[in-house]
Amino acid sequence: MVASPPLKPTLEEFDEVLQLLAREASPNGDARIVPWIRNSISAAGVKLRALWFISKHASPDSQPTLLDLGAQIGSLTLYASRLGIKSAAVDLPYFADTYATISQKYGVDYKPCDLLTSPLPFPSQSFDYVTYLDVIEHHAHSPKRVLAEIRRVLKPQGRVIVSTPNQASIYNRVRLLGGGTVSDPFDYLLRPRRRIRLIPAIIANTYAPNCDTHWWLPNSTFSSPA
């Protein structure tokens, strides 16, 4: 039986996913959680482009499989599942404790995992696509070990989609000139639960030695110079 190709993603449907996540995460409409989730629409562009890429390149002969690294609230994989993509996700227990339960209700295999210290909790050659969106810049050290794990779980000819913010973009320059910030609000970082978990990471990033990484991803394969 020939599988149907994934549906095309839209901004309106992605916003519906965020509304669903906000209702599920905060049934009482918490004045901090709901706006934070809904404001994730600002990150829709990179997620929708990744889903467009998958829908364009997915084989018509089988259902595509996707793993999202650093899934946070799980919006990408929840929407991908709606589009007909078999989806899985990982992130730190801080996020997984809340959002994995929500995602699993809608068919997403969301598991807790610290990318920097633990192997990905999936068998080798499990996924056609891995998304690694706006995560790599958060690593205090070389991402080589994470990339090796991505290679392990990708199927032959599988593809990894990587993005990282451009802090020097025109958009960010305009925000800075207007007195804005390109980072998360400081009060968000200092909320009690986040403060306990983030201070060690902030210290690690502050004192981490410079690292020179020589890995790249040509034609969906991983190589390192001899």
C-alpha cells in the first residue's frame, strides 16, 4: 500500500497546535505559561521550513519518521504528527516532565534525554529525518558526540536539518537599536525552577574553553577531515 505524502504545513495550523498546547499545559490559563507558549509563534518560521522540506522530500512509498532534538514544548513534532509524519522528540526532563505527557496523548514518542551526557533513547537507523533547530548554540562544548548520535539513529540516506540563530541579522540589529533584546527576558531565566537548573549551565558556558569543531554534513552524511 502506497502511503499518502505528508500534508503541507501552514502558519494557521501551527498556531492551532500552540493553542492546544497552552490549554493542555495550563487548563486554568496561567498568566505566565499561556503567553509564553503562544509567543512561540515567533519561532514558527524555522519549524515550518523544516516541515516543508520533509513534505517535499518524503518518499511516497512509506510514512516518514522524524526525531526532534531539543523539542521543548513539543510543538514541531505535535504538528508533524498531524501532517502524517511519525514523530518522536527528546529534551531535558525539565520540559519532558510536562510536555512529553501531552505529546504522547497525540501520538508523539517524546522522551527525556540530556543530549550532552546520554545516548539518544532510540535504536540505530530509526529515523528518516532529525531536526536540530536552534539547539547547537546552547552546547557548552563541541557537538561532535551529539552529531555522532544523530548519525547512529538516522536511516541510510536520512537527513539532519540544523539551524542556529543569526544574531547579526538585520532584524536583530533593528531590535537592538530600538533598545530591545535578542535573548530571553531576564526574569524568565530567574524563575525559581529554571534558576536551579540554568545557573550551572550559565557557569559552564562562561568558563568553557574555546573548541574548534571540524565536522560538517555534506549530502546528508557526516565527515571529518583526515
